[in-house]
Amino acid sequence: MDIKAKIEEVVSKVKSDGKLAQEFKDEPVKTVEKLVGVDLPDDAVSKIVDGVKAKISLDELGSAAGGVMDKVKGLFKK
């Protein structure tokens, strides 16, 4: 199984559905198991959960940083 592909799949689904995002926050392991659709060993599920959390955090950080950077750039344009 390609863990990286599963992480991307879960991230895409969680980010596009507010209900799934809340479910992931409340019960990440159960949500990942539901989205992947197969019973995985605990270590594989944990890797996917950790990867999804990291990816979502990085994406949110990038969005926030981009907004700040746009404001800073705007200060120097006249």
C-alpha cells in the first residue's frame, strides 16, 4: 500500500468536507479507517493519521503565511 497516496487521498477528502474535517479532529483513527475503506494495521493507520495532520497543518500554515506575505508586499507597492 502506498501510504503517501492514502495520505493525499484523505487530506483531499477532509479538506473538502467540513463534516469529515470535524470527524477527523474528534476521532482521527476511526475517520481514516472509514475513508480508506480497508482494515489496516494500527501502525499503518497511525502513519496515515500523522501524515494527514502534518499535511493539513502545513497547508494551513502556508495559506496563513501567504496572506501575511501579500500584505507585506502591498506595503511596498505604491
